[in-house]
Amino acid sequence: MTARAADRSRYNRATAHLDAPIAVVDLDAFDANADDLVRRAAGKPIRVASKSVRCRALLERVLARPGFAGIMSFTLAESLWLARAGFGDVLLAYPSADRSAYAELAGDPKLAAAVTVMVDDLAQLQLIDAARAGGQEEIRVCLELDTSLQLLGGRVRIGALRSPLRSPAQLAELARSVVRRPGFRLVGLMAYEGHVAGVGDAVDGRPLRSRAVRLMQRAARRELAVRRAEVVRAVRAVAPDLEFVNGGGTGSVQHTAAESAVTEIAAGSGLYVPRLFDNYTSFTARPAALFAQPVVRRPGVGVVTVLGGGYPASGAAGADRLPVPYLPEGLRYDPQEGPGEVQTPLLGAPADDLLIGDKVWFRHAKAGELCERFDELQLIEGDRVTATVPTYRGEGRTFL
């Protein structure tokens, strides 16, 4: 029996009393993945990206482990909710225009002490001030550095379109604006190298592309390490008490941790290990988050149909944004239908061994987005469900 077949047997036994659709997290795999992230971080604390988890119980679980400290959130409303729930160090990874949430933040000393907001433009500071609604609490601020690799004098740009701040001079100028502005305190600097951490470098069947990605990432790491160190020096000259410099992502943990200028690493997807992480040479981990759909039809030889399953991930549309049938091994989509809104035909020899009501297990393309489809997660240890916990959605929270 293969390891995957053994996992299928375990999951089926553990959830035999539950009707699909269901979502599960294998805690043995989750904890092993957490340990591997800590190993790769080499002593630097890991700030957990909440968008990749979207379940308070699992955020609490991982933050209770040595090597993890703090949350990187994705909306200001989520940040305030987490802070009220007792999470004491929440870094908002994206600028916000949520005026009512800023008013809450500026008016509550507990929230203001726990939450740090992201800024990369003077206009964002102005928006926060205009939204205070009388609140006088000091707002903790983090600046974001553009990490993109620029070649041929800037004519070629590789990386996410995030912050407009690229040079040490630009970061230092905005840092001075924050320091001079009453009601704000500059506490951090963030740089997310998505073109390194979030792009697979070993795409099956595409050796030339994979080699090109590896060459690009090697050049990007070298360039960014030098520039990030220069930026940190420039910002610390303005704000000597800077509390943290955050960098990285699941795919680049060990590389970013090796930079002396970086004080903490961001990671989250590496806990669940969605299918997009199958194409990396920098690490190997175990899929921990899966969902199951029930077989509801047997249209013919070599074909079964499951209920639903059309859960595409965000990003540029393509086959790599689709979930994949994972267990039993050997199933594939019908190219004419793909994963559907209400039904999904699956082709392959294993279909003939599946009965009406059997579960087919899938992996989502990305990590936390799976939780937007399910109210709860079944937590599996060995071959038993040991807990059922709500997702954000299950707690009535849909932040994006």
C-alpha cells in the first residue's frame, strides 16, 4: 500500500460517520509541517499568515508551538477581531481604507497596542487621521518595501505589484513622515518576495521553465538581500527603535532567514500545503488540509460524478488554480467539464471501484481559501476525528 493509499484509508475510517462534503486537517501532518518551518527558519520567529489558515483554533495551536510568534492578518476588520479574541501581536499585511475600523482602532487602547497597520503612501496616513473620529490612540505603523526584481533598467519587472517604495531613500522619506506625524509610531518594515516564496521552481513537464524560474529566483534573492539591508539601515537611521523586519514566505523561509537584516519570517501556507507547493525544490512537506466530495452518480465505465467541487483559487486563471482529485490516486477531470459548480465528473480506472456515497478526496490549489467553502474543519489524529472546529466562515466572519 502506498503512503497516499494509507492516508486515504485513515481518512475514510476517521470520517465514516460523516457525510461529505467535508473538510479535514490532518494534525499529524500539520504539526510536522510546523516543525519543518521552524527548522528552516533557523531560530528566527515565524509570524503566521492568517489568510492561509482562517481558523482561530488552528492559529492558537500553531502559536502555542515554540518558534512561532504573532499573526500576519489580511484585513483591518480581521485584525481587530483577532485582537479582541486575545491575539496580542497582529500585523496587517495590506493597506486598508476601512474608515470605521480605523476609528475603532484609534479609540481603543487594547486594540491600538495589539495591531500594526501597513502603510506605503502618505495618503494612507492622511486617511487614517481623517477616520479617527476623535480617537487619540497612537497607531502602530509598518512600512512595506517593493521586492520586485527589475532588469534592463527597469524595463523588465518580476514580482507582485505591491508597494511603490523601492529605494532606501523612498523608505526613509516615508519613515520621516511617520515619525514627524503626531499619533503614529513606526515599529516595523515588511518585504514579501512573492516571486521567490510563491512561485514553484520545479513544474512537472516543463524543465526549461523550471530552470528559468530557478535562475530568476537566485538573482532575485541576491539583489533583494543587498537592497533590503540598505533599506533597513536607512529606516533605522530614522527610527532606531524599529521592532521588527519581516520577510519571506513558505517557499523562501531558509533563504530569507539567512539575511541578518531580517528579524522574523512570515509563513502560513506551509502548514496546510496546498497543491501549488508541489512544484518546489526548496522544501518538501505533507498535505494537511483536504476536502471530500461524495460520489452521487456512476455515468459509465471509468466515470463517477461527485457533488460540487468547483472551488477555484484566486490568481491568474488557469489549470493550476483548480483543486485536484487526490485520493484515490489516478482520477482526473473530464476536460469538457472540469470541476463544476454542482457536479464534477471524474475519469479513470479507480472510478470503477467507487460506490454511490463513497468519498473522493481533493486538495485545494491554495491554503486558506478552502475555509471560505466550509463552516468547520474536522481535525484528524491517526484514524480518528478528535475535534471539530469552526472556520472563519463558521464563526460568521467573511473578511474578503
